[in-house]
Amino acid sequence: MRTRTLVTLVGAVAALSIPAAVPASAADTPVLTTGSAGGTAVAVGDVLTAPLAAGTNATLYSSSTGTSGVTCSSSTFTASVTDNPAAPGTATESVSGQSFDSSSCTSNVLGVTGVSSITVDNLPYTTTVASDGTLTVTPASGSTIQTTVKLKTLLGSITCVYQAPSLTGTASNGDNSIAFTNQQFTKTSGSSLCFSSGYFTAKYAPVADNGATVYVN
């Protein structure tokens, strides 16, 4: 994002329990499993985590095609599974944390000399993950997805606040990832050095449940 709303952002897993030694039938396979597609069900209450995919950055750019904004190379998300129905279906989770390591963040905005912090506000968010890989992040009723970016400038520190009604991403079993591309945020407060719109892109992988990779069925 580059806003750590960037997320941002973000989640992907939950489940009904299945006896470990017994292969799940197609009818019993939940939306979220670990180990493999159709593998062990992710239990409701399990905590899922994921870092940025190796070699990628989370970015919050001023336009969908530009490269001016904020870039971070270290970010993680944490989400708890709240429902994991049988596939095909839609699993839900509660995103309780999304952090950005400010020491890994840089900005190439004219007049900005560094990034002090990126904070994802108004947590928790609700994330739904459908069997087709569609992922949607929404805030609580009456709230909004919000990220606060604090930047260092030649004239001192400034605070930029960005909001979005929801985020849409994709979950992939190819690399056990969730990805967001050019998700638009609108500036709601901040100086003229804060760009008016922020486009958030990030890929988190692998999504894991206590070390075991998560798959969508």
C-alpha cells in the first residue's frame, strides 16, 4: 500500500476437522486444507500467517501504472479462520494483523526522505476465500479499510491517511499465495506531499497454518 494497508491487507484459510489417517472424500473436503489440495482440514480458530513472497515488494503507488510512492520489502499478515465449509464454498477469516517493517520501506516521492511507519487501522477485517480463488477483504459494518503512512520530509514528519471500502485479491495453490494488484485507496487526510490516490500491490506467500502450507479447494 505502499501502505501497509498495505495493507495491506490481507488472509486465506479455515476448516472442518477430518480424521488425520482417513483420506477426505470429495464431499468432505473443506475449502481450506493443509499439505495438499484435498488434504487435512484447517480447523476453525487456527491462525494463518504469511510473509511477502520471496523477491517481491509491497507497494503503494500514486497511480495504477506509475512507480512513484512507497515500497516495502518486509510485511506479514495474521488471520484467524472463522468458518471452513465444504467445497465448493467460501471460507472466512478474521484479519487481526498486518505489519510493515518501516526499515524495509523507501519512498521516491519528491520531498520525502524516508518512511517512519505504515499502520493498518480499524482491524479486524473480514476476509472471504472462495473455492475459485477469489479473495475479498471487508471492514466491520460502519467502518473502512484504512492505512496510515508516516513519512519523513525535508520540512519534518507528515501523516497520510488512505481508505478503501474493500479489497479484492486472488488465492493461488501454485505457490500458496494471496495477491492484491492495484487496489485503490483514496487519501482522506494529509499534506500535499501525500498523493491523492494510492494503488496497493502485494503478494504474500506461502500462507501457512502452524508451518503447514494452505491450499484452497
